[in-house]
Amino acid sequence: MLSTVWARTKGIPAFEVPLDKETQEFTVSKDFMASTYGGSMQATCPTISKRRLAQHGKDNFTYLHLDYHQEAPEVAGSPRLFFNSSSGPDWPGLQRVFTRITSNKWQFMGMYEIKSCASLTKEEWKCSKERVCLIRLSDEMLCAEETTQVRNIRMSAPVCVDVLT
């Protein structure tokens, strides 16, 4: 699967995060995020209520669990892949991406652009971790051709979004 990541993120540089290690590795619980910002504690991209959005202005949260998104960022600023069961256009704007480190500990990876890229081939799908395949099959998320849509996520500085587009 690593060759798949490299092939789809080739030429996309990692974004240098100028923070000390302690700050970069700080984690939060989904309980805290849901009670502070709103949204479902289970959803990958929770819907934030209008009331909460009016309070803090943030509705672009994406939570990637490594059991389901095995190629999610594990180092802040690194370009990685987000697996999705349906194709679609690039996501508008930037997403606040968090990756699950351990049970109820989520680390902020940064503000990411999410861009569509080619679906996995049958061979690439077969190289996925067995647990991911089983979860996807049991949820009927596997397409008829045994491929799944992959979205390329890459770091972008909020003031320089157009530079990486």
C-alpha cells in the first residue's frame, strides 16, 4: 500500500509545521471536540449545528481513524490518502484533519485540502490491511469493480491555498 501512497502523493511536498514537538503531538478527545464545537462523536465529518457554528464559525472537521483510513496522516503536514466509498469533486475549502492515535485521543494534523484522485485498482485494494477490507465489505462499501475512491489530502497554508492547487 505504501507504493500507492507514494504514487498518488508524488510531487506534493510535506508542509513544514513550525511548532515544537510537544505542541504538534498534543491530543484531544472526541468528547471534548463534540462538547466544544458540536457534531457527532462517531462521524468522520460531523455536521455542526447552526447554533454552534454561529458561536465559533468552524464546520470543517474531519476525523480519520487508522482502522478505516489506513493511509491517514500520522505526522502533521504530511500528504496522505483518505479512502471514500464514492467518487466526487474536490472538497471546497480546507479541512481540519484529526487522526486517531489511540482510544479517544485525536491529534490535529493541520488544515488540509482534499482532492480527488484515481480509484484503487483491484491489486491495490488486495494489498490493503485485511481489517480494512473486512470492514468495508461488511458495510457494503466496496464498488462492483472491487475499487474504492481515494482522495488525496495534502497540507496547505491557509494564506497560500492557491499555491498548492
